[in-house]
Amino acid sequence: MLIALIGNQNSGKTTLFNQLTGSNQHVGNFPGVTVEQKDGIIKKHKDMTVVDLPGIYSLAPYTAEEVVTRNFILNDKPDVILNIVDATNIERNLYLSLQLMQLQVPMIIALNMMDEVKSSGNSIDVAKLEKELGVPVLPISASKNEGIAELISRLRKTGEGKILPVKFDCCTGAVHMAIHSLTHIIEEKAKAAGIPPRFAATKLVEGDSLIDDALQLTENEKDIAEHIVTEMERELGTDREAALADMRYSYIEGICGRTVQKKNQTKEQIRSEKIDALLTHKYLAIPLFLGIMLLIFWITFGPIGSFLGDLFSQGIGALTNLVDAALQAAGVSAWLQSFLIDGVFAGIGSVLSFMPMILLLFFFLSLLEDTGYMARVAFVMDKLLRKIGLSGRSFVPMLIGFGCSVPAIMATRTLPSERDRKMTIILTPFMSCSARLPVYALFTAALFPEHQALVMISLYVLGIVIAVLSGLLLKSTAFKGKPSPFVMELPAYRLPSAKSVMLHMWDKGKDFLRRAFTIILIASVVIWVLQSLDWSFDLTDTPQNSILASIGSVIAPLFKPLGFGDWRAATALITGLTAKESVISTLSVLFNAADSQALLTALQALFTPLSAFAFLAFVLLYTPCAAAIAATRREMGNLRGTLLAIAYQTGTAYVVSLLIFQIGRLFL
Amino acid sequence: MTLQDLSVGKTAKIITVGGEGALRRRLLDMGLTPRTEITIRKIAPFGDPMELSLRGYALTIRREEAAKIIVEETAQGCGTHTRMRWRGGRA
């Protein structure tokens, strides 16, 4: 039995999905769009599969999420629609329900957060609501796991009995007339296209172009339809879209007037207003937000994060030593041992060393999102980001970019518009991540010993400036067109369940491991091969003879106008693709530097302060590490976009470094 | 008057929702339909967007959109009126 879980954003849909399926979940994308599709099997009911559809407010044809949901119901023909409705916000939630009921698929409404309604002294007459709506209504509390067993058995009954919503008429007067006449005209074609005639007629009256195309009406039929709608608009004195929305809401107001007793604001709403008095306060909002983010960064990259990180790398180190000893004992050849230890294990190690950081950041991100604070950040920051063609929603992912680009790019998943998502993915790596810091530290120690902090800060600022300029550029070129509407609900603050947060964290960690493992592993192995073999494919002890070094020598002249045309610098930039801090280890190997002092001296000989700054600017801006590329590939949804993003970032790095070096030369 | 002209704390009734395409449809879908009562709760720290209260929930929209929504201010009791005006003046 296939169950489609549909509901508004913030209605507790994900919580219900987690309660129903536990960890039996599978995450993927809907074909062709980067809209996430999650499905899972209901616990103890192996024959019942639930598909978690995106959170939507309507079945309009404008957003990818709404179209995906609609097509899923029409094409995949689920046995039951499980429509989750937030009982504390029932009017707006039922707006979607009315549209779903017209799809003529067996349906159940789960009335969520009933506990909040009751504890605030309000009430909903569920039996009466069920009768008025013509579909089963079950009160539940997803977060407290109440009413779930009952819900499952009703789902089974409704699905197996194929109990359709009782046909109802929510329309009156002129709208009713229009829908009625159109239904007759298009009935045959709608059935042929597999769309319920009444739904099709309603959508045609609304001016839905997708239904228009699907029905393949003749010119004559289209003319009649347009005539009917014009008549309706004339009679009502309003346009088609407003007329339908008004009609649905009026109908809902009628039902709610008879079934909902709402004397008080809920406790959660009152609490939210109090919290917002601080968190979106005119002067306090920004300092509080910065404080919260600093705390998150401090925990992730400070004592707790580094403790977990050390634990991980010690574990990996111990395992590597064990395998190394075993290989030694087994007497495998030197190249195989080096391949396994320096190639494969080093690669796996670099993947795993990301894990604690990613898990911690996602723990906090999911807290921010699920408590409702993320929506407030978007509200507060919207004006700043709108100038570069984004909305406030992109702010947190970009900020996370200062920690690590990988979770930052993964966090763009929550952005409602595909355009914003792609733009944010391209801009985020310009935020200087923590892996670039060791490179800055080394170079500034060697060449700017007096002004170390100043140079580092200027690099961070440079990244932000480039991101802003890129935003302006992309807004007026590749991402031309209207920015997505910023019409966003500010949900009541709620404490998410530990289970939800953990599942989310685990999901993201798993996702990262699965996707990143292959690409990082391949990258590490390729770099190992290039670094360890010479052109006759023999293992080489002198790094100068390696394939990598000769590639470095070939591309080095490209960097000459940037001030660092040395083959060692070029080679280090190539290895920086696996992880940016690798730039240091490669340089130290290629310089044959015995200790850090030797490395500093070597750098002082090779770079001038100006060429060093150009080099650092390049390290800051050029394509992020393999793990970030893997994340980009995943969130972009296609290879072409990923390659374009990489090309754009590397191109920007080249141009900016070139400008720094060439203009700097005029003055220094 | 438009929704943009309404000051913080004031309540108004929607007359028409202007604009076009996806954005207008979104406003209608979110319950900004004619005759709906709507209260301005807050303006964001940088002066935009604004937080509204309608149909028992909180919604945020930009001033640009608010300027396309024609409203009619609803009369309020004397006491609240002055208090609200003072609050509106500060924001």
C-alpha cells in the first residue's frame, strides 16, 4: 500500500514521518528536479510505504514542489493521501486539504498538535469537522507519539476499502456555475488524461496552464472555457485566481466557525511572541544572532569539536598502523603498501576527519531549523541579501561556509527556490573555510610576520567582497529573472524531539559518507598515483621526478602572470584539491623541508609578500576541495552545473590573483 | 491605502491583492484574500520585511509586496488606538 504524506511546511510532517517509519528511510530526488523525495516503510507494517512529499501550501502550478506533489498523485496513484493539518493553524492548513480532496483519491486528515489546542483551553469538534469535510479526521500529536496506532489502522481501512472523500461542493454562485459548466465540456478529455474532471475544471477556472496543456483542448473548447471564465469574473467583479482563493477560504471559515472554539492564543504562540520580542528586536536581534552563531562555531571547532576530531583521527591512525604492520608482515610489495597506506587509507582518513564537524554542524543546523529560529534569521537578514539577488534564507548556509563548505552546501537543501539554492551553492565556497586557515598561517608567518592578523582578516574580507560582487554579477546574467517570492510563515517556536534531531544528523552524515567517499577516495588515489610514480610507472623516491611534478611544471607558466610561476607552487595547488590544507604538506615535501623553519625559509626565498598574497587569494577563491565538489554535485543535481560552478570559481580566482599581482606591482 | 502604509500594531481589512503571477498567487494561497483582517506585528531591524498576523498565524512579506495590497484600516477602541499609535510612532 502506497501512502502519500502531504501537508504545509511547519505542520509537523517530518516528525510524523519519523514516527511512522523510524529509521527505515530512503532519501532521493524526484526525477529531473532537485526536490527531495523521502520514502520509508511503516514500523511493523511491512506492506505500507509512506512517501514524504515536500511541504506545500497549495497545488498551484508555480513551484517545483507543488508540481511534483501533484504529478505524484496523478501519476503514481497512491492508495491513500495522508494529509497532515496543524490544528493550531487550521484555516490555512485546510486550504490545501480542499484541493487535495478534489483529486478523488482515498484520503485521511491527521489533525496534528491537538495537545496544544487542548492545553490552551481551545477545542475542535473533530466528529463534526469530519462530517463537514467528508473525509476521516484523526486527532494526533506527532511529537508525543499520540494517536499514531489509530492513524495507521485507519490508513489501512481507508486504503484497502478505497473509501473516497465524499463529493462536496465548496463553491457557490458564479464560481459554482463556471466549474459546473466546464466539467461537462472537458469530462472526456480529463478522463483520458487521467485527471479527475472536477479537479481539472477547477484548475482551468483558476487559469492553470499545466492542466491546460495536459488536457489538449481544441481551440473551440478553449474559447468556450475562456468565455465561461470571463463571464464569471464579470459577475464577481474580481479575477479568476482571487475568486477561487476567496471561495475556498470562505468555505473554510464557515466550517471552522461551526467546529473550532478558539478563545485564546495557544501557549506556544504567546511564548513565541515573548521570544521574538528579543530575537527579532530592533537592536538586539543582530547581536543575539551573532552570539548564537559564535557559540555554534566555538563548540564545533573549539574544545568539543577538536576532542571528537582527535578521537577520530587517533582511531584512524591506529587502524592505519595496524594495517601497515599487517602488510609488512605479509611481505606485500612496497608500491602496494604505499598505495594502500598513503593512497587509500589517507583518503579514507581525510573523509572521516570531516565527520565530527559535519555531524556537530548538522546537529545545530537542525536545531535552528526545527525550533523555528532559521525563519527569524531569514526575516532579520533578508534586506541585506536581497541586494545581491538572494533572500534571507541563504544567510545561514553562507555563514556555515566560514566553518566548512561541505555542510554549508548541504544546508542549501532547505532553501525553497531552486534559483536561490544554486546561487548560494556557487557563492558559499568564497567564504573562507577553516581548512584554508593553516595555509594563511604558514604564509603570513613566512612573509608578513609583522602583519599576520591584518593579512588574514583581509583575506576573509576579500572572500566576502568577491561573493557580493559575484552575487551582483550572477543576478544580472546567469540568474536573471525574478527572485523567488519571500512570503514566509514564521512558525511558533517549538522544541524539536531529540529523535528528529538525531535522525536528521544521521541522515546528513550518511549522505555525506556515501557521496563523498567515492569522489574523495578517487581523488586521493589519483593524487597518490601521480605523486608516487614517474613516467615509466615506477615508484619514485624523488618527488621532483613524479608525474605530478611534471604536470606542475607544465601548468606553472600559467601562474607566472600571477607571481607564482614555480612548479612547486603549481603542484601544491593541484594537491590542494583533495583538501586545502594539503597545500602545506605538498610544499614541505617538494622543498625537502626537514622542519617548519626550513619551510619558512624556502617560502621566503620563493615568494615576495605581493606574490604570496596573490597566492593566498588564489587558495581562498579557487575551486573548493573534493568533498565540497561532491556536495556541490549532489545539491546542484547535475554535472553541468557543478562543472560551471568550478569553472566560475577557478576563473574568479585567476582573475583576482592576476589583478592583485599586476596592480600591486605598479606600486611596490 | 496600502498595507505598506499601515503602522505597527494597526489592523486593517484587505480590499484587493495586486501584483501578478507566482507571487500574487502565493499571497492568495497564504490566506491574504479580500475581507481578511490583518495586523502589522513588527518591522524587521533593517526596515524590511514586515511581520503580519492573519488567520491566527504569523507571516512575513516584503514592503514591495505590501505596497500592492490595498487595505482599509479598521476602527479600534479609543484606549488601544492611542497606545498603538505611540508604538507605531516608535517603530
